[in-house]
Amino acid sequence: MNRLANKVAIVTGGARGMGAETCRLFVQEGARVVIADVLERDGQALARKLGEAACYHRLDVSDEANWQQLAEQTIERFGRIDVLVNNAAVLVFGAITDLSTGEFERALSINLLGTFLGIRAVAPLMQAQRAGSIVNISSVDGMRGVNAFPAYVASKWGVRGLTKAAALELGHHGVRVNSVHPGGMNTQMANPRGLTADELNKDYRQVPLQRIGEPVEISRAILFLASDEASYCNGSELTVDGGMVAGAYYPGLPGAPF
Ligand SMILES: NC(=O)c1ccc[n+]([C@@H]2O[C@H](COP(=O)([O-])OP(=O)(O)OC[C@H]3O[C@@H](n4cnc5c(N)ncnc54)[C@H](O)[C@@H]3O)[C@@H](O)[C@H]2O)c1
């Protein structure tokens, strides 16, 4: 309790999935939270559920003017911005030879440009406070290649790289910037057909923990990096993936479960 007492946080893509879970956990830990998302109905419903400590703000992360308004209105309402979680993203499907320029650009403009615009919108305020924590949600796909999702992979590697540059530029102002790298998580993005965890887990035999992750398991990692407990973490990358990027099993050899 109260690990984020007196802190004001913005969570992009906060209306559903891991973003929504993060908003819930942040409020539970004493933060006031701005749920920033294009999904107005879901965002407003979550804000009502979370009560006075939360509000919804319509934000398209790829829109520079939207960010300006969000930063201004957050300061007007809460007086400061301590935490930014750049979580909003889209999963764009299609092999390189099939992918249109527009689809590739859509992934980059929401996932990568959106993260850049977010950092740029809050950095001057955090620098002036000489304190702040920015948590960028990348992916295990920001650490490896994956077929069928080249635009998403490129955007998530970009988020990881941008995090390092921002950690250098903002660190000496007292602002920490870190990235989180989820593995497969049970949200609409990775489970659009709403399969049960048991059904999904059949595809996770290769992952050392042999199961999909639940949104709160990412939110807890975000909470740590957002809080003062992570006071010496800057430019770090935290995988929360059940061991997915650690490696894959050689079936039948010692140490493998199958
Ligand atoms: N689900 C997974 O398996 C997985 C794995 C690794 C990383 N991630 C990352 O975790 C983060 C959260 O994903 P999720 O699984 O909760 O997905 P989700 O699709 O459930 O949620 C994404 C949220 O982002 C919002 N969003 C999309 N475009 C936006 C825009 N232009 N402006 C503002 N908001 C926008 C959506 O409305 C939605 O609320 C993403 O960055 C995703 O890439 C997810």
C-alpha cells in the first residue's frame, strides 16, 4: 500500500488490458491516475470505477497537439506529473513482402512516435521538478525477431533504443527512464478470441514457466519502476516473460520438460 503515495501518473492505453490493470494497481498504491486512451467508453467506465483518484483523458498518442493538451490539463488538475507509462500500442500483422507502407507507418507512429511524443511532453515538467519516472512498454519482440510482425518488432526495438537515449538525456535531471519487456500476456492483443488460460497455455510449452502471463504480473513490474524503490534503475530493461527470451528447449535433452 502507498508505494506511489502523492504521485501523479499518466498511463497511455490505460482503458483496457495491461494499461487498465496498471491504473487499478497505481490507484491502490496511492497514486492519482490519468487514464489516457482513444477508447472513450472503456476509459470513462474505468475512471468511474476507480473513483476520485482517477480521470479519463482522450489521447491519441500519435497526435502531438493531444499530448500538449494532456500535459497542460494534468498540471491544471493535479499540479504535477511524476510518472508516465507509455503503454499504448497496436499489433500490426503482415510479412515484410505483404505489408503496406501505411500499415508499417501505423505501427511506428503509435508505438514508437507515440512514446517519443509522450517523453517529450512530460520531460520539461519532470526536469523542472528534478524528479520523475518514465516507463516504456516494449516487448520481448524488442529483443528478438519474429515472423509475421516485422512492423511491431521494429517499433518495439525502437522503444527499447529510445529508452536508452532518454535515460542518458534525462538522468542527470533526476528523471529515470526504463523499459519493460512483456512476454505473451492474456489480453485482447495476444488473446483476441478470448480463449481460456488452459487453452492458451498449450502454445506456451516452450516458455520455461509454460504459461501465458496475466496483466497484473506486468503491472507489478511497472509499479516497481515507477516507484522510488527503483531509485537507481535508469536505462534498464526488465523482462517479464516467464523466461521466454532466456531460450527455448531442445526437446528430449536433459533439463527439458518434454
Ligand atoms: N499482450 C501481449 O502479449 C503483449 C506482449 C508484449 C508487449 N505488449 C505490450 O503491452 C502494452 C499493452 O498491451 P495490451 O496487451 O494491454 O494490449 P491491448 O490491445 O489490450 O491494449 C492496448 C491499449 O492501447 C490503446 N491504444 C491503441 N492505439 C492508441 C492510440 N493511438 N492512442 C492511445 N491509445 C491507444 C488501446 O485503445 C488499448 O486500450 C502494449 O505496448 C503492447 O505492445 C503486449
